[in-house]
Amino acid sequence: MTSSIPPVLCGRRAALIAAGVVGIGGLAACSGGSSSAQGQGGGQTGGAAGGSNLATKADIPVGGGKIFAAAGVIITQPTAGTFKAFSDICTHQGSAIDQVYDGVMECPLHHSEFSIKDGSVVQGPATQPLPEKTVTVTGDNLSVA
């Protein structure tokens, strides 16, 4: 007796390639936006750095800061009334800074810490400071360029 084997419509290689293409398309469709809970909202009236109001003075705690991930910026207030802004990208391996506490901004990847005063490295492995950005204070509003 002979066994009946259904005809092959495509080879294994073609099926794997097709699955990969479909998978990549699905990932692209899912990555249409970001929704980082930390550092979002709270007086934010613009979505990007470059002069739009990101926060009010009251949004930024003295001795701390706030992350605006959509704008790629961290605004800090090292002392009352002094506002600084830095890139939120760690200079070690390019991960996004995700915490501001106790006078430092911390990268989650290898726990490099940067000073909220000037962006300098407090604890490595990073060796370069965070790039500083210009904060403009207009009344109670803060914008970053």
C-alpha cells in the first residue's frame, strides 16, 4: 500500500522567510508610538524639544527632575529657581535614562549616574557627561531648545 503525501506548496525556507516578513511588519505596526509613564504629562503642552512648553516650574521638584521621554529631555532643578536640561540618552551605550532621584539621573542599563547640576558622571561605567540643552523660562513655563 502506498501512502498519500500531500503536495508541498512551498519549501521550508520560503515559509520561514514569509513568516519573518509578516513578523517584521507586525512589529512595525505595533511601534507607532511610545507610552512611557514616567516623565509624561504634568503641564506638557508640546511633544518635542525645540521651544515648545514642556513643563511649568511647579512640575520640576527642587533637588530632582522630570523626564520628558517623547522630547528626549530631562529637566532638573538642582536648587530653587535654577533649571537645567539634558539629553535623556546615556553616553555609555545609548539607553534612555529612566530615573531621577537623590540628585542624580540614572540609566537602567548599567546604572551609570549623572549629576542633576551639570550632567557630569557621578558613577560609571559612563565616562562622558550628558549633553546639556538650553532651558528657557517664560513666566512659569519651561521650554527646551
